[in-house]
Amino acid sequence: DTGTFVELTASSGSIRTGDISSGGNAAKPAYGGAELSAGGDIVTGFITAQRYQVAINSSGSITTADIDTGTDATLTASAGSITAADIDTGGNASLSAVGDITTGSLSVGGSTHLTASTGAITTGNINGATIVELTASGLIDVESIEAWSGLLTTSGVININSDAIFYGSAELSAGGDIVTGFITTLDTRLLINSSAVSYTHLRAHETSLH
């Protein structure tokens, strides 16, 4: 528990730690951030960083509990997967993995970028983001989305279990099926490109199905 910056580095090993709090308190009013870097896996408890970013870089896999930061959250697993609980940021959320990305709910004040280059993406609700960009080679499975705009791209299947609300435009592109609940766009464009589409309802000023 620190009011400043937490930095942990294991260049050729792994990192395993409990909770990290650099959010400050009455005795430590200076808000901090957290940066973790390892050549192997990184496993953490919850991370709180009120003022500065949370950055986790692993050459293996990343497993973390909740992340709460006032600015950006950046997680990179260059040779593995990412498993995270809820992520709450005042800035951007950027998660990149070679394997799967699995998270709880995402509450993001800026943009949301999730890339699973050879894996799948599974998340809870995504709320409050300016743009949501999800790119995977496997399944994209999202509970719900509320954002300014959205771009979901995969060679597999897109599954939105509940509603998707976009205040701007949205594009969903899949090599397999697209299965959604209620989709609303308040701008002029909703593009859906898929071998098959199953949906409860689509609403947009202009809808193009390919």
C-alpha cells in the first residue's frame, strides 16, 4: 500500500503478488500508479492506482483480479493469455494477447481495444467507452456493449448475449455466425458482415447486411 509508484520487474522470471494499492489515503494523499514486467507469467490480486496508469507486460500469461485506475490500463501478454476480473479506468483500456482474453465487466472512460491474435475474447458488460474495438481469430463473446462506436472483427463467431447500444456507428464482421440481442445505433451506419446473422432486433437509420 503506497501513495507513490509501484514497479516490479522480473526480466527472466515470473511475478506473483497479492493486492497492490497505490491509490493513496489520508496519510498518503499522493496518488500513484503500477507497472509490472516479467519474462514469465504475472499473477496479481486487485490493483488500485488512482492517478497514473496500470501497465502489465508479460512474455507469458497475465492473471489479475480487479483493476481500478484513474487513467489507462495496458495489459500485454506477448506469448500467452490474459485473464482479468473487472477493469475500471478513467482513461483507455488496452489488452493484447497471443492467446485468449477473458475479463469481467469493463467500465472505461476512454477507448477500449482488445486484441487476441490467435485466440478468443470473452468479456462481461462493456460500458462507458468512446469506442470499443475487439479483434480476435476465435470467438468474440460479450455480455453487452454501450459505447460511442464499435468495431468487432473475427474469423470466428460473434456472440453478444444481451443488448448493444452505439451512439455513433458500428461494424460487426465475422467469418462465422453473428448472434446478438437488441442492437441500436443512433448514427447513420450499422454494418454487419457474416455468413449468417441471428438477432432479436436491429435499429439504425441505415442498415447494411452483407
